[in-house]
Amino acid sequence: GQLEKIVASVDLDGNGLISHKEMKAILQDKDAVRALHSVGVDPVSLVDLADVLFPTKVA
């Protein structure tokens, strides 16, 4: 479906997972943004969620 295509389009290393960097790249992919909107997902909120899911380590 559309979500699988989105994952494949931003999964730069092809490992089947989306990293923090790849998640942020979603906003640069117009087709991914359109597809997310079409299934009711706000891409900006998704990327904001990535910041929570992938916290940066403070040394």
C-alpha cells in the first residue's frame, strides 16, 4: 500500500527501518508528504514525534 511505498522511498539504507535522519527526510519528499496526508497523517507532527522517539544523547 501507500505506507509501504513511503517507507521504501525514505529508507535510504534499505534496511526496512526508518532512522531519525530518514524520518526527517520525509518532509523533503513531496510524494511522501502527499501520501501521508492521504492516509490522515500530518508529516510535520510525524517528524516532531521522531524527536521524541529518537532523543539525542547529551554528554
